[in-house]
Amino acid sequence: MVYALDRKTKRVVSFNVGGRSNKTLKVIVDTLIMSEARSIYTDRFPNYQYLIDKKKHKVCFYGTNRIERKNLTLRTHLKRLQRRTICFSRSVKMLFACLKLYFFSPKVL
């Protein structure tokens, strides 16, 4: 699972489910480019340098700490992301649908 967060609102802008390949990452990067993102912070995964313009691409640990926190929250909230539970999703379609509901449905307080 790969996703992008808006830096100000901390909401998910786009996500995709698949391996860490250029095909999976390109969906997210294209969404960020179309939304005219000023800068894109990533980890040191080498495939990003082929997909993101050097002027916009920033590699640092400080820029990715929010997304790492979001990963932990996701694993806590969605048991489908944990392997040894009864709720584990083997189907990519079901996982994609569940994530879409989680990320984009209105939050009820």
C-alpha cells in the first residue's frame, strides 16, 4: 500500500495497493503532479528519483514522520492489515475497497 498525505491537513490525497514498483508508485506521483504539489517528501527508495522531478523531490526523514505515524494508526484501526487475524484481507479488491472507505468517508465523532 502506497499513499500520499497533504502536509497541512494530514488527510490522504491518493493511495494505491500493490508492490513497490514504478507502476504502483506512478499512480500516486501523477496525482501529486496534477494537484501541483510544491514539494514531495519521500524516503530513500530509489524508484522515486525516476518518477519525480528533482526540483520537487525532497528526501529526508523529517518529511516522512507523519506518514509513518499514519501507518501505525492504520494497522491499529484496520485489522485487515495484520496477518494473523481473522479479518486479514487476501483479496486486493476487498483491501482497496476497505481502504477507500477508511480514507475518504466522512469522520463521525
